[in-house]
Amino acid sequence: MIDLHCHIIPGVDDGAQTEADSLAMARAAIANGIHTVIATPHHKNGAFENNREKIVASTTYLKSILEAEDIPLQLLAGQETRIHMNMIEDIKNGELLPLNNSRYLFVELPFSTIPLYTEQLLFDIQLEGLIPIIVHPERNELLMKNPARLYDFVQKGALTQITSGSLLGEFGKTIQTFTRQIIAANLTHFIAGDAHNTTTRKFTLREAYEETRQIYGQEIVFLFRENCQLLIDGHSVSRMEPSMIKKRKIFGLF
């Protein structure tokens, strides 16, 4: 399996703090059936600054440690950037790092708000030739209250990535229910772990795919897993067209 989102680089954010932590996370990923991860340190979220150059250097260093320890985990470079008004400028000056140097760029919304400029910025990112992926939309309070906003973002070209722990109920029943509604409404394209450690925020991708299989069927699991491979290869991912009527019925908007 491929996990597009994790915080395995030591000492750069609220994920792994030491090299020992990173090695433990790498072994846990392998045990969970994951063979490839994209390291996605937080950037410009008010607490951490990790630009492209720093992430690439840190990822290269950790890869050398994994090789020395004979841990067969492929490590790729990415970034989880909190949405901000200067993102287009940062794209142009090379500060932002798409996932595995592909066309796909993680965009993190605040957990309690949606900035007024979000829709325009998601459009402008696409004008720069990149495809924005909204990470863990299921944990945004305003999207939970008004899922039509998420529908509009997806209809206008954004992709989304839900978190395995959200689907499994690790963030509470409300978020779990919303996550399942997002999948049912065809409003997400990837499941990823967003692992930070081996205890409270560990790798649970295998369990999330099994939950998806039981609820939605093997076809949806195949779609999500194939999209991860398409992304790291730099190809266009598969989309299932969200239906406004279906969406309204699922979210109880009638």
C-alpha cells in the first residue's frame, strides 16, 4: 500500500521527534502493509515552517538511515501546507513542494474556519498547473455544518484526502459519520494515514481499507489505492462524479 500523508521526518514538526521515532514509525508502516510513504511535514500552519529545500534535504537524510537499517520502506517527499493568501507567490518562488514533485499539492484548511479566499485560491492553484488536494476535510467544522461547500470545491477541480483514523472513529463519532458521508457522496479521492507516531496517531491504512471494503465494496478500495499509485507516478487520478441530488440525500439537505 501507499500512504500519501505522514509525519515521519524527525524533529521538523509535531510528528517524529527523534531518529529512533522515525525508525519505529517506518517499521510500523511496513507492519501495516505499507511499502511507500510520502513524508509531508507541516508548513506555515502557525507553528512550523518547512519549505521545499528543507524537506528534500531531510527526506534524503532519513532515506539513508532507512537503508542503513535495512528497512524496505520507500520514502518520498511532500508537504502539508496550511492555506494562506501568498500560496501562489510561494509556488512561483519554489517554496512549496507538490507530492513527489507531481502536479498534486496538499492544502490544509484550518479546523474551525474556511478563509474567504479559499475558492479563488484553489482555482488559482489550478491555473498554475497544479491540482490542489484538500487534506482531512472531514475534520473542518464549517464543512461538517455546510457540506455543500465541499461539493463546490470538488466540482470546481479540487481533490480531497480523508484520514484513515477519521473513518475508524478515532476522532469521534461525528467526524466518523461525516467521513462516511463524504465517501458515499463521491467527494473524496484518497485515504491516507496522517500518522504522527506509533501510539496515538499511528498507521491504520490497512484497517481503513478493510472498513471501506466492508461498507462500500472492493471497487471503491481499488479506486483509492489506484489513485495513490497514479499520483506518485504523476498521472491523472480517477474521479467519480458527485451528484447534487445524491449528495443532498446523503447529507440530509432535503
